[in-house]
Amino acid sequence: MGEGKPTRAYLRQFDLYRVIAFVCVIAQHAVLWPVPGGSAVGWSLVMVLHATREVFFFLSALVAGYSQLATRRPVVRLWVHRLGAVLVPYLAWTGIYFVYTLESSARPVTAGSTIIHDLLNGYFQLYFLVVLFQFYVVLPGLVWLVRRTRGHHGVVFGVSVALQLAMMTISHYFFWHTGTLHALRTVDLRIITPRYATSYQLYLVSGVLAADHLGELQQLVERHSARILWGVLAVGLATEGYYAWGLEIGNTPGHASDLFQPVAAVWFLAACAGLWALGWRWADRAAARAPTSADRLVTWGADASGGFYLAHVLVLQLIFTGLSHAGLTQPGTWGVASAILFVGTLLATGVLVALVLRSPLRTVLTGPNRRKERAALPVYPARARPRTMADAIAPAITR
């Protein structure tokens, strides 16, 4: 790496990625809460929107891996930096949701067991921070593995894909009740529990591998973004076709849209690539023009994304309670309820997060300050662009 060159850059294409991801999380929950068990249309939407979990963990792993590969922190310092950044918001929102549970529950709640459960498992959506805690603990080992296996990353990725597909195949297609195979499925169901990082190992491993090949992958995205997006569309349509076939052969909509099945893993990886390509197309255009209102909204949304993830379930629950009292959560009106939930939660959470971002509680309630990070690092793509992608981010990865 040449002297005086930046160790890493702020990759602006991931701003739109973050915004689409949290908008789709809200959409997923807005559909999932009122959708009847027999709604073929509702569960088809759930199947597509389930990708929000995996695209979030892929990007989290990529960004954390990129940072560690660019600036090697000792293990303890890395843990303090990463775990500390999410621990305070996790504790703060666990407390907020705990109070909400005590005040809103129609049945008596045991305070001690409830708070312990929430701290260990994460309240509803907060499980994503529980998974991040686990990932950050093993991040030094993953970075070490990536460095030691350079030249063989195709094998590492292939093993990770094979493991993910095997886990999904066993959990979705087999129902052994006795013997060794039953014990194997019991273990499988345990390790794909959504609150365990093992459930998302493919996307976490892929993210760190992508960080090590960031320059090459970014050049690939820049050259072929349109082809990537068409490919993602094809995978998405094929996934929905597989869902429809599952209904044809007698599966329930919930089982046919199961996120723990092999076809879902393929769709999730495609969604990661699609958001990367879509984010690049926006960032490339934004760098070549004066900032528009849409550009500023995307930048703000990226800064506010942590707050949306943390706060939206509280807002959604309040709106859902109101819809229930109004009789709009019946099977025949779930579509109307979902639309109101989505728009209302998105807007109300946006107002709440906007207020928090202007308050001293910003870091406590929304997590790391992305605006400061953007200001401290060179931004790619910049208005005065580097001649090549390598000049911007390849130096960040010392090989």
C-alpha cells in the first residue's frame, strides 16, 4: 500500500442497500403479522421478503471484515470496538420493550424471567443484535481463516454453501422420528435456530470473503450491474415458481414459503448481489450530479437505518393493536391491515428516529454514527473519482 493512501473508503453504494433492507424488513413484518395461514398471496410475499435477514447479515459481515482487513485490531480491541458499539443500544431497547411488555400484556408477566429471556434471546427483532454479538466474537477467527486460505476461497465458499444447503434440506424435507437420523435432525434444527449465528453461516462467511475480494467484486458489479439485476429477477421468479409448485403438491403456504429450505438460500444470496448492484447504480448516478431530494433521503435513511431496525417493532405493535380494536385484522381484511401497517410504521418510525437523531440519545438508541464515519473517510464513488477502483479500495486489503 502506498504511503499516504487511505486505509479504507466509505462505500456509498451500500447506503441504498441499507435503506431497501430496512424498508423490506418493515414490509415483511407488516405482512407477517396479520396474514392468515391459508393466504397463498400473503405467504408468497413473506417468502420474498424473508431475504431481509440474510442481506443484513451479509452486509454486516462484509463491512466488519473490510474494516478488520484494512486496519488490523488486536482481538480484545476488536471485541471492545464491535461489541461496545451495539451493546448500549441493545440494552436500551431491551429495557424499552420490557416496559412495553409489562404495560401492554393482558396476562400477568413475571418480570424477572421476562427480562432474562429478552436479554439472552433478544426481544422479537432484537435477535439480530444477538446474532451480531456471536458473529463479532468469532470475527477474528474468520478473518484469520480468510487470510490463511487465500488462493482457496472458492473451496471455502463451496463448503459453506454445501453446509447451508445440507442444513436446509434436512430441516425442510425430512421428518425422522427415531434413531440416528432423528438425532441428526434434532441437532440440525438446533443450529438453524434464528438466534444463532450458525443459522446464517453462509451469509457471514460470504460477507467476510467478499470483503477480502472487495475490489474485484466491485469492478464486477460496475461492469455487469444490469446483468446481475436481470439474473436476480430470474432467481426471484424461479423461487416464487417453486413456492407455487409446493402449493400444487399439497404443502401449506407457511411450509411452502419456509425460509429454511434450499431454494430460499439461493434466493437470499441472489438478493445480496441484487442490492449491491442496485446500490451501485444509484451511487454512480448520484456521484455525477448535484444532490437531489431522493439522494439526500437515501443518505439520511442510511444514517437512520439502525434506528429503524431497533424501533419499528414498537411502532408496529401500537398500530397493530389499534387495527385489532377496529376489527381490521380479520382474515378477510389482512391486505388492508398490511398496507396500513407498512405505511404507518414506516412513516411513524421515521419521525421517531428523526427526533432521536437530533437528540443526545442518538448513539444510545440508534447505534454507530454513520454520518461521522462518512465524514472521516474518503467516499467511493467520489465526485472527483479515483482513476480506478483499485486506487480507492484495493489498498485497504493488505495481502
